[in-house]
Amino acid sequence: MTLEEIGHEFVLAFADDELCVGQNHAWWIAIGPFLEEDLAFTSIAQDELGHARSLYSLLSDDIDQLAYGRNSTEYRSAHIAELRCHDWSWALVRHVLHDLAEQIRWSALIDSTWQDLGRTAERALGEEHFHLQHGSSLLGRLLSNDQGRQHLTPAILELAPLGREYFASSDESLIENGLISTPMVEQEQQWIDQTGDFFQQYDISIDFGPQAPSAGRSGIRSQDFAALHDEMTAVFQIDPKAKW
């Protein structure tokens, strides 16, 4: 692949991750477990969808078509981003795993030779700081007692290994041409270390597996994607040619 193609695939996968997580967060609007969390997830959903839009805008002038008009095999989102997580415990755990990854991924883009991408990363990173602060604080409080650990541990153990797919790209051209400042394998290790340390303080040890999953990055969708895609394209499908 050419450098342009490599950069396009990399940014597209990142944008698809943000789109799916933003849409999944938005599902909790008005049904969160308590008012403060309802409002927080609403705000975070808007931020994530805004990040997706900013990334898509680097790739196409027709953002709606790129975001909503593709076939399922053309998406590159990680499976963990696609999962509906309609149980609050799972939604909160995915929220923290995602934002731990976001801190690392956006940080590696700030000095990108693709200057518009670097500026996008700088803006997004400021918002991600508050996302992670919110999620980790709440999750930490819930894990500080036996009942909370017992309830949340199954979600942690199942979802955490899937988070490695955020870093599945290993093309050396991303580093050689300055699109990212930290190799993906190093970003992945940072995420594993930070995630492991966070949960270890609550006596939860995670087996991250021998290697990162990569099905989503190769175009294979998770079992939840079809329902998620139907939900997020419902308005667009009314009239795909309209400018919403």
C-alpha cells in the first residue's frame, strides 16, 4: 500500500472506533443508572462522535456517506468498540478501557507530520483527559468493595483482552513517515501496563492473551455490529442523499 493508503486506513479505523463507542454511549441517554451518570455519558457520547467526525473530515468531504454509507465489511472498528454493552457494568468497564487507550493513541498523534491530524489529536486529548478521569474515578469507587468487585470482574476479564485490538496496526511506515510518534507495539504495551496496574490495585489480574485480536481491523464484524449499524444509520437511511 502507498503511504496515503496506509494513513487513510489508520485514520479510518480510529474514526470507526470513535463512531461506534460514541453511538454506544449515546444509547444510555435518559436511561443511565442515576442522573449524574446520564448527563456524563451524554456529554462523552457527543465528544466521541465529534472526534469521529473530525477524523472522517480528514478523509472525505462527504462525512455522512463515509460514516454511515459503507457496507459492514468496509468498517475497521475494533470489536470492543462495537459491543452494545447494554448492561451498565459492561458499559462502564468498556468506557475506562477505551479511554485508557485513547490517552495513548491521541498522544502519539500530536506531533504527526500530518498536521491536521496532529491538531485534531491535540483538541481531542484535552477532552479525553476528563473522560478518563470520570470513568476511572467511578469504576475505582465501585471496585473498592467486595460486592462491586464481584459484580464487575466478569466484564473486566472478558473485555480487557479485546482492547488490544485498538493497537493492531503494525505497519512500520506509520513511524517511518512520522504519522505517529510511538510504534503501535509500544502503545499497546503502555496500555497493557496501565490497564493492568489500574485493576491490580483492586486485586484483579488480567490475562491479556498472547497477541492482539485483529478481526475488526480486517473487516470482520462482531455479532453486535449489525444492530448497532441499524441504530446509527436509521435517520441516514430515510434519505441517503439528504444533507442532515
